[in-house]
Amino acid sequence: MGLDWCLVRCKCGHSFGHRNGTKPKCTICGSNEVTNVQQFSDSRSLAYAVSDANLPKELAKELSSRLESKFAIEESRQQAPVSIREKVRRILRSATDEHGVLQLSAIRRELDSAGLDSESWESIIGGAELEGILVRCSNDSWRWV
Ligand SMILES: [Zn+2]
């Protein structure tokens, strides 16, 4: 297979693909003043390269504003720290399965993903039992009171 497929860039900034042996013509402005950027052996890789090349121009703005709002959300989260108590309750809630049961493995997993020491489950569960919100139903499972 030869490198029959070309990614070219027009002077207007638009990137598009064309097949070797044909005359490239910009699909946006109709110009044929194009620069060869890269060659490919199949049309599929070319298609990916074309969308990649055009991504920054068309989507960069949208993507960056999305990222900015994401950072803003994270910042506001950090500015309003959740109390440990509330954090633990959230962890316990998300560790609860559809039967309302909390398995030890799920609790450890949720502690892990919340960035807490999964070995601290014992004191967390112990605290919840003392508070009367959880009751043990087997060696390694609990349910809400
Ligand atoms: Zn053009």
C-alpha cells in the first residue's frame, strides 16, 4: 500500500484530505493553494488526522470554556470544604447497594476513591454504629438504621 492519502492545509487554515493524483481544492474557500502536511496509506487514518487538524480551530474555544468551568467548580468545592462527618456519610451512602446493605469491600472502595485511608473503615463504621446510623448485619456488612 502506498501513501495515497494526504492531509493538506489550505492557506485559509482549513485542513482536509485528498487522494494523491487528484487536485486538492479547499472545501471551505475553494482555493488550491495548499500545503502538504502528512501522507497516509489508508483513508481511515486520514479521516482521523483531518478531524484532529480541524479540532483546535473549531472546538478549542468551546473545550477551553468547558475546562474553565470545570476548574471553577473544583475551586468552589475546595473553598467550601465538606466536613469529615458529611464526607463519611457520602461515602457510606455511595457504598450502599440496592438492598440497602453496605458491604465492607464497597466501603473500602469508596474510602479509597474519596482519597481516604481504606484501613480507617473500622473507626468510621464504629463511629457510625455509635451514632446509631448503621447496624451490623454480618461480619462484613452493615445496613442503615
Ligand atoms: Zn481554504
